[in-house]
Amino acid sequence: MPQLRGLRTRLVVAFALVAALTATTTGALSFREARTGLLQQSQDTVIAQLRAQTNRLAPEVVAPPNEAELRRFAAAMAATDPSGTWRVMATYRGLSATSFAGDRFEELTPALRKAVDTRLATVFQRVNSGDHTALVVGMSVTFAGGVGDSGLQVFLIVAQTKEQAYVDALVTAIERATVPALVLAVLLALLAARGVLRPVRALRGATRSIAEGRLDTRLAVDGSDELADLSHTFNETAAALEASVAELRGMEARARRFAADVSHELRTPLAAMSAVTDVLDEDAARLDPDTATAVRLISEETVKLARLVDDLMEISRFDAGAAVLHLDEIDLAESLRRTLAARGWTDLVDAELPPPDALRGRVDPRRLDVVVANLVGNALRHGARPVLLRLTEAGRSAAERLAVIEVLDSGPGIPEAVLPHVFERFYKSDAARTRTEGSGLGLAITAENVRVHGGSVRAANRPEGGAVFTVELPLRSEQLLQGQADGDASARGSRP
Amino acid sequence: MPRVLLIEDDRAVREGVALALRRQGHEVATAVTGEEGLELVRSFRPDVVVLDLMLPGMPGLDVCRALRALDQTLPIIMATARGDDEDIVVGLEAGADDYVVKPVQARVLEARIRAVLRRVAGAPGESGIPKLDSYGDLTVDRAGFSVTLRGAPVALAASELRLLMTLSASPGQVFSRQQLLEAVWEHSYHGDARLVDACVKRLRAKMGEPGYIETVRGFGYRFASL
């Protein structure tokens, strides 16, 4: 799931996390402070009030007090609170009385009671019982001047509902603030992501464009951040690349044009020499042996040179993109048979061809002849007989029909190291660079001729020994391309 | 003794080709420029012209057109560099009968010259007895190697005449370009099919309507059985 790992997602998650963390931390801290302050203040108020009232009312208690006296004191104490929520208990050596009759003072813990017994200070405790919180305060009443315990103890329970409500409101407020903060954070993250992603996306598009060969691709640089820097660097790189490629192409074009020009210039003197080789051949027999040998040599090499120059011209035209296909719909088996016959190879090569007119296709007949002649010639020269020329049809559908031409020989095969290079120009399998009958361009020209047809050619070794060259040509039958033409049916019927 | 006019600007090629052709028994006249060649057509009266397309001064293609304007039937063989594809097509449409690619061996050029001359071998009145075939308004004299359309003679170049005679010999039968290359031009099966297309185009232009020669798409041409 690449989307989840995307910059946008990561930014959103990071922003949201930071926002949530900040909101929670801030909320928690302020909550704690506010709550402490609030409760502290309320309990300070209560304790101060309790002390003041005790100071005011305790002296009125008749000593030693009986239970009725204690109840009166407790009720008087409770009555001093204007809100009327105080519950007071007064005790005196085992006697106790509460401001509300029957109040069992369940919130009062033994620990607090013990603390009041042992210490003379005011003791308080916050008690959570059920869903409400209560503040429990206890104190021993001492004589003025602090000279001794009077034995009278006062306990007070105040329900802290108001304080609890304040705290709850605080929590709600913090929660309510966190949600918009999160939403804002996500929005900001998206905005930031867009700001970052737009140049990144532009950069990606531009890089693809360069990869597809449009080297003049440039980015619009705006702003002065790191991404603008990157865009600027990209533009510089692209410009440098374009310049180098242009230079390389220029050099290559010059090199190719040079090869083409050289071949072209060689052609005129060769035309003169080729015209008279027959004269030399005819008269060589009448010359003295040395001269005759020299003359025959010149004649033979002139013919080879002419072929080499012809091949060079041919390959130059492929390089210049000037090779034109002259397509004609022909019977491929007939074409292959004619190629063998024209070179006197009919008896040297086993041909496995489909019956007449079974496999027709639009090809350039001259180029097909060159392809087959080069491959069969190569098999006869470098392989060993029997050489098999096979033509079959392949293809997934009628629209993608392929003619498959295979040339198999029974020679030693092609060394593995040489296989990837067999279609290279002037490639010689051994370093000795021995000159063979061919120009060294035959297989390169074969590959180019197959390529202009939109086909493919490959070389391999057969498991049972020998090499196999396989050509696949798209058939592009005219009937398939342009529909059934007028008179085709009768034409087929009236063919000789 | 066929008479060959060779128009070629390069001295070595001119001398080499002329030497080779003379040894084959041709009578050869040479010209360095197109203008000189056109002059020689009048004085030398060649049976066939071998024309280099790359000439200084008057371009080879213009020379070809001028030769056709001068003589509708004179066989013309262009000598070109392979790859000069445009020139070949234009040259064929301008009326050249055939072309060879330089550098060319003497025996190849010689074979082409013989082939193009065979196309006009039967001069009118040679056998004396015309062998006439009529197809609508068109009459072909197979013995006299002449064609008339509505009674008027049609001046056809060698390859045009041979092509028409080949096709009309079997009306309705489809000939592939390769078959016609072999039958008319005596080229190999894998020769240049554009020779056929250009020649058919010229023939149709000279014979006008109705279309005697039909294109059978995907196969070739046939003579309409009217």
C-alpha cells in the first residue's frame, strides 16, 4: 500500500500526532493546575470557616457536654453555612451527635478519626464515595492559648458537587478544544503536503519526460526554498544532458555521414572497375601466368569491394533512417523457394515450406530475399549441412499473424560468448580477423531488414547441435488491413 | 549490332562501360552531358540509351523527359545509386524502361540491354503478316509489335508494349508483380516491383478510359476481359 507510505499521509499523521500530543499535554497540565487550585481554594475556605465558627461557638458548649448539648452544638455549627450543605458531627469522649439526626457519617474514615485523636491540627481528607466527592474535615477543639485538649472534636462533611462540576466542565472544554485543533492540524498538514508535493510531482513528471527522450524538458522555478533549488538543479542537469546528447548525436551523425560519404565516393571508381572486370576475366587466360594471377586477383577483389561498398551504403541508409519498405503482398513460400533457386542452393538446403498461397503477407520482397539469402548463406558458410529452411505461421490472432522463418544448420554452433554479438557490424568471432566471403555486414543488414518490417530476429544454438536463426515477420495481409478488396475471390480462382 | 548511347559524366566509368559494351558487340557512342546526349540521339540514332542520373548541368531526370519527348519508343536504362529512391520513381514515371544500380558489372548491364531490346524485337512489318487481337477499341498486333486505339497508333515504350502484350494475352488472369518482373523485365523474382507500378501508370495514361488494366489488390494486375 504505497499510498499509506506517501508524503501526504506521513505529514498528516505527524501533524495530527503533534496536535493531539500538544492538546493532551497542555490540557492535562492546565487541568491538573486548575483542579488543584480550585479544590485547594474551596477546602481552605471550608477549613477557615469551620475554624472561625468553632472559635465562635465552642465556648458556648457546656462542659462536660451531654448528647443533647453536642447535637445543639453540631446543629448550630451546620446552621452557620449559608448554603446549608454542611453536615457536622461533634464528639466528646465516646458521645457523638450529628447536625442531621441519624447521619452515620459514612465518609469519615478511621484513619482520619485516628489522626484527629493523635494530632491537635486540623485534618482533612477528600473522599470519593460513589459518584460524588466530599471533603471531610476533622479537628479537636483546644482551649484558648493551646494549653490542652478540651476533649471535644468536630467533624465536617461538605459535598463538593460544585467543584466537581467545575472540573467536569474543564475536562469537556479541553476535549472540545482538542477536536478542532486536530482538524486544523490535518488541514495544515494537507496544505503543507500540497506545497511540497506539487513541486515533487512536477519533478517526477519532468524526470519521466526526460526518460522518454524529451531532453528539452525544464521546470518552472518559483520561490527560493530547497525544492526550488532542486528544480533549479534539475534544469541545469537537464540542460547539461541535452547538450551532451546533442554533441554525441552530432558526433555519431558525422561519423555515419562520413561512412556514407566514403562509400559514395568509392562507388564511382568502383563503377569503372566493375565495368571492366569481365574484360579482365576473359583475357586473363591469354596472359603470362603471373600477370594472369594478378589480373584475376584484381577482378575478384573488385567484385568483393563492390559488394562491401554496396553493403556499407545499405547500412548507411538504415542509419540515416532512409530505408524505405516497398511492400507487396506475396506468397512467402514462393519467395523463399526463389531465393534458394536464384543462388543455386535448392539442392544444398532442405526446405520445409507451406503449400502455394497458404501463407501470404505484405513484405518487401527484395528485403525478404536479402534476409533469407544472408541467413542461408551464413549457415552454408559457417555451419554444416544439412541446412534446413523452414517457414511456418504463428500468432495469437488473425490480426497478429506472424511468419516464422527458421534456418537451422548442423555445424558446431555459435560460441556462447559470440551469440549476443552475431548481429553486430564487422563482428568477427575470432580475434584473428580472418576475412570470410561475406562483407561482415550480412547479419547486421539482415537484422536491420527484419527490423524495418517490424519483426525480430534471434540466434541460438540447438540442443542437438548446430545453430538456429529465427526470424519473425508480421504478415499484415492486405485483406486484413483494408478489408476484402474487389475481385480478390475471383483473382484467387483464376490464378494459374 | 545494337547501337548504345552512353551518357555518363565520369571519364573512367564512361570508358570502362564503353569498352565492356563494345567487346560485347555493341556499337557505342558516349556523351559527357545531357545536352550532348540529346544531340547524339538525333545523329547517332541509338537503339538504347544508358543514362546516368547524376549529371552536371542538365539533370538526368530532365534528360530522361527530353529523350521521351523526342522519341516515345526509344528504350532508356537509368544508371543510379541505390537509395536514390525518389529519383528512381520519378525516372520510371518520366518514362525510363529499366534501371541499374551502380557499380554495375558489365554482364549485368549487357543482360538488361538485351532484355529491353527483346521487348522491341519485332519491328513492324518484319514478318509481314499481322497477328491482330482486339479488345474493345484496342487492337494489339502481336506479330508487328504495335498497338492501335480506335484506329490510331499508340506510341508505347518497349516495356509498356511488352507489359500490355503479356497482360492482354490472358485477359482476366491475374499476374503478380513478381511474375510481371520476370516476364517483361527479365528481372529476378525479388526485383523492384515499382518498375511494374510505374509502367502500368504510364500505360493507363496513354490508353485512357476505359481502364484496360485492373489492379487486383493484394495480388497484382490483370487485363480486363471487356
